[in-house]
Amino acid sequence: MFKKILIANRGEIAVRVIKTCRRLGVQTVVVYSDADADSMAVEMADETVYIGASPASESYLVADKIIDAVRQTGAEAIHPGFGFLSENPVFAKRLEEEGIGWIGPNAYAIEAMGDKISSKKLAAEAGVSTVPGHMGLIEDTKEAVKISKEIGYPVMIKASAGGGGKGIRV
């Protein structure tokens, strides 16, 4: 088990990870942006590292800042929470190459499951049942209506590579 981990997330996610780490006797490092400087997670963590301005594009999504925080604190692994870099296979692979632990799926799994069509096909090949749906790209509204009628209403339309609820339409 790791002795110290870096939590590359904020808010309730980070707080939950900190509470679990405390129960397990694992030290925590929390990275934070300007927006989270006074957050409960920052207050609760054993160590903190400032990683930049409030926009996630200038802080939580900058891999170099997260990796620098690991090196600065001696954390052995990164817990990504969800969102931000948690679904980024390039980041997971980079950590593996740099010998930094990753508390999450490996880069191959992230890549395989990141595309909804590909992941559904993989599940079907493995004999795993899935929610009924269309297994390909939908070119236009007319085709979407036709497929929806075949499946039966209500339907939910999701972007193939969307994440975190982005691209969902009912």
C-alpha cells in the first residue's frame, strides 16, 4: 500500500479520498487552484500544493503541474478522482513511464472504455449484457429518429467520446 498519495481533484471528491486515506493510515497531498484555496479538502490534507489560477485549463488539467507536485512532495501515487485527468490515457501512460503510481485503470482500459461505441462492442464480444442501443455512428437527425423508433422511446443520445455528461441529449 502507498504511504502518501496526491489527490489530483477538488471538492467533495478530494474530501472523500482524504477521509478514506486517514482510515487507512495514508498521508494525503492535495493540489489546489485559486478557486479552492479555502476549501475543506485543502484544510484537511496533510500537505497542499498550489497549481495555478482558477480555470481548470490552467491548473487541474496541466499534467506537468500535477507531476511536479508529486515530485515536490514525494507522493508515491496519484488518485485522480473523476473528471480532469482521470480519463486521459496519455496522462496515465506518462505516469507509468515515469514510475509514478496511478490509482485508476491503466491507459489501455481508459482508451478502450473512453469511446462508447468501442466499449459497447468490447462488452458484447465478452458476453456482457448492455443497455439496448445503436452500435455505430449516427450521421444526421433523420437517421437518429429512425433508430430511436427501432429501439423504442424514451432514448438517450450520447456523444461517442463524450465524458462527464457532456453531449447527452434526451
